[in-house]
Amino acid sequence: MTAVSPGSKFLNVLRSPLLPIWLVPALLPLGRSAEIGVALALVGCIGLFVRNPQALRGHDGARLFLMLWACYVVAALVSALDAVNPGKSWSTVASVLRYAPLGVYVAFAVRREPLVRSLYAGTALIVALWLVDAWVQALTGYSLGGAPEAVRLTGVFGAENLKFGPVLSTLAPFALWEARERWGRRGLVVAFLVLLGPVLLSGSRASWLAYAIVAVAFLWREVGNGKKFALCILALGAVGALGVFAALRTSDTFAARFDRTLLALQGSPDAIDYALAGRLRIWHAAERMIAEHPVNGVGVRGFRYDYAEHALPGDDFVIADGTGAMHAHQWVLEVASETGLVGLALWCIGIVLALRAWRRATRSARERAFAPAVALVAMAFPLNTHLAFYSAWWGLLFWWLVALYCAALSADLDERGL
């Protein structure tokens, strides 16, 4: 069988119904411009149901997505009933409705394995372009996004939008998956090393951990469990240590970031809080918020409006207008403080549904859904810090990945077109 080049796969994306899906990651550096893909998906979804009002019947991928999305949106809806800032909470509830047509569109557009592969190839190409730009910025100080931020590499996202590290580590599975498909294990190793530098220099500790999770997942995929896996973990750790050493010797900003991280080893609350850029204070405030609003929280996206009520005196996250930290910087605390135990229970139900779908899927379906599954694990690993999952931007990337996961699991089960 003739091999299909990444460029050909990318052209297939541009010529197919995959374009609205691909536009979401492609336009991420441009902020809300990524909503263009969502709008086009909505138009496509309307056209689908005009032609076939019963389209959802029997479509496992679309139904799984809608069940997961329902857990997310019902948690937000319940929290808005007595929110501390009703306007913000209700507008958030309204905004998350747009994820439903996006997910349904993805389920029908990515309906066969070749389409899954084409979309992965397009996403990998996006990541590759970001990497080229990031390495240019690391070596010359220039980037399509402008000069880097004072203490970190920012790539095409720019110094005013410090999301390069989190997004790069989250989408890394697509680049690694495509490299493995195209060039085997050697390609996988090279892609890992090419990604490692910008991830480290992005200065995002959360991204370092997320990329480590991605690396371990791909290593497990290659060698399985047992002694060989343990030996490979040691080798992976050695490579990571060499990468850190090289970054320490070549980047003063990385060295400063790394030294700040090491302060946490002192063990004192002040040292840990400083090493975590003040997040320890935010987490303690979130815990007090949860204790006072245990059932349905303070309202989705209401964290900043109730923060001052739970912050300790002298907390410099509290500003003159009475608001405070934007969100909890940890998804479990975000969900529990903003949507309460009801919302957290709904999220747990969603996680169980997603895991059950994985367990019941065929081996080929799991292989097909591996990249978005690993991306979601890295993105939402609970023992890490996170961006806000109910925010418009990070929430969109999260649900784009969920949509790909659901679609990929069922891509061999449904042959109906849009």
C-alpha cells in the first residue's frame, strides 16, 4: 500500500468536513478566533439534522459525548441557581451550550479511521509549526508571537498570553503519535526530544509534569509493563535530567524558574507558597469557599467574586475592586468551589462514563483514540495545577479533545456521512 505523506493528509483536512474541527487548534494562538471552528461546526450540525432528524440514533460516539457534556453543563446549571455573581454564572452556562453541536459534528465528521488519521496529522503539523517557531525564539529571541516573556518561552502565543507550555504539552500526543506512525520508534524518540526543549523553556511547571505523563504513556504503549518498562523509565528519567541540565546551562530564565521550584523542598508554608507562585494561598481560600458553599458552590466562574471573603488578611491576590484570584488553579478545587459537591459528583460520573467506554472499546478503537485519551489525562491529571476548565478558551480545548476521544472510539462503528 502506498504511504500517504503528512502533507497529503493535511490537504485532505482542508478539503474535507474536518476543516471546522482542525480550525480550533489552528487558531488557538489567536484567542477567541478559535470560535470560528465552533461556528462552522454549528452550521454543519444544523445541516445534518435538517437532512436526518434521527441522526443521533445508534451513533455511540455522539451519544457518549452528549452524556459527558451533560455532566459538565448540569453542574454549571445547578451552581448558577444561587450564584454570588448570577450574571457571570448564567452567561457561562449559556456559553457552554456551544460545545454540544461541536461534539456532535466531530462525531459524524470523524466517522472512519482514515479521517481520524487525517485529523491527527493536521494537528501534528500545527504542533510542528509551533515547535519550529519556538526553537527560533529560543535561539534568536524572535517569534511570530514577538519577543519571549521575561522568564519563559512563549512562542506563537506571545508574551501576553502565557499558554504556550500548557497547550504544547497537551497536544504533544498528536505529534508523537504521527511521528511514530510515520517513522517508527526512531521518529518517536526524535519527536520527544524536539518537544522536550520548548516544554522545559516554556517555564510552566504544570507543563513539565503534563509532558512527563505523556512520555510515560507512550513508553507504556511501546514496551508494556514489567522489567523492560522499569528500565525504560530510568532511561527516560536520565534523558529528562540531561534536558534539564542543558536548559540550566543555556537559559538563565529557566535556571531562575527551576531554582524557585526547588524552594518547595524547604517544606515551610511560605517557601511552598512562593515556589507555587502563591497558589497555596489560593487553594486554602478555595477550601474555605467549599466549606461555606458545599452543596452547589459559589457559582460557575464566580471564584474571583467570592475570593476576598475567604482570603486571609494581606493576601495580595485581593485587588481594590473587591475581586481576587481568577480561579482555583486546580480543577478539582475549581469544580468543588464553583459547582459544589453536586458538581464534583457529576464530573466523577462523567469520568466513570469515559473510562467505561474505553474499557468496553475494541483494541483497535483504543489504539485509534490513544492520542486524545493521553492528551486528556495530561490535561486533567489531578495532582497538578491547571487553567480554568469552565473558561471559554481552555474549556474549548478540553471539549475539542473530548469530542475527538468519543469520535475516535466509535469511528469504526458508524459509516454514515454528514
